[in-house]
Amino acid sequence: MPKLIIGVMSDSHDNIHNVEKALKAFREMDIKLVIHLGDIISPFIVRRMAELKYEGLTITAIYGNNDGDRVLLNKMFTSAGWRILDSPALEVVSGKKLLMMHGHGSIEYSRELAYSLARGMDVNAVLYGHTHQKDSKVINDKVVLNPGETYGHLTGSATVAILDLDEMKPKFIEL
């Protein structure tokens, strides 16, 4: 049975070039599920993502604090056969409980919130965005993962991540 590896991205902020690079990287690794942790921003990005859609690709996203037209974002996701959810959201994938959230307030607060949720919830992983900073930690046998920013202009580094759900091991990918 093949390993189940998911793609994780966040904070693309309308950088269509890096979104294309991320989806290409995921396609090359035969990733079938991509989780976007918010701040997609404009619905036109979802249209481009749908154009780049490859066989078997599913995208589940959550809204970020900068996502504008939520009604149209939802419509675009739905028309592509995908979902966009309010943050936080709990998703069970291959028997693993994944808490997905964007983040709130400052970098420090968002990070501590993710760590606290990992300490206190019955989940296998807490996936978060918002800070634009990559982060990977294990707390109480739970993976806490922030893929960094797909955008790439705030920190100067555009990254996404993959998460092996069998071994619960993340890996960062530079775009």
C-alpha cells in the first residue's frame, strides 16, 4: 500500500506564480490531497488552481484573515469540487485527525495557540498558517506544522510542506 502524503500550503496572497510552482511540485510527488491554510486572497487564484488541477487532486482550504470575497471563494472552490471551511476546522484523513487553522493576532500568539491546541486536543496534527514562518515541532506526540508562506515576499522564502501521514513526518519544500 502506498504511503499517504499530503501537501500543505498557506498564505499565498495572490502570488499566482508560486501557487503554480507549489501545485507543480505536489503533482510531481503524486500528492492527491492539498490543504491550504488560508490567505488565498482573491477568487481568481482558485480559478487558476482549478485550471492546473491534475487527476485525483483534492484541495481543502480554510479561510484566512485576509481572504476577501468569501462568497465567491466558496463558489470557486465548490465549482472545482473542493471545499473551503471556516477556521479552525477538524479533518480526518486516513484515520488521522488534523486540526487546521489559519492563526490569529501576532506571530507569537498564533504559534502559542497552535502549541496549546496540540497539548490539549485529541488530534494527530495541528496545521496552521498566518505567521508566514515555517515551523515544525512535535508536542505530546502530535505534529505542529506551519508550511511557511507560499507568497514568498514577506520573509523572502517561499515554502510549502508535505506531511507523511503514515509516519507523521513533515518536510519543507522551497519553491
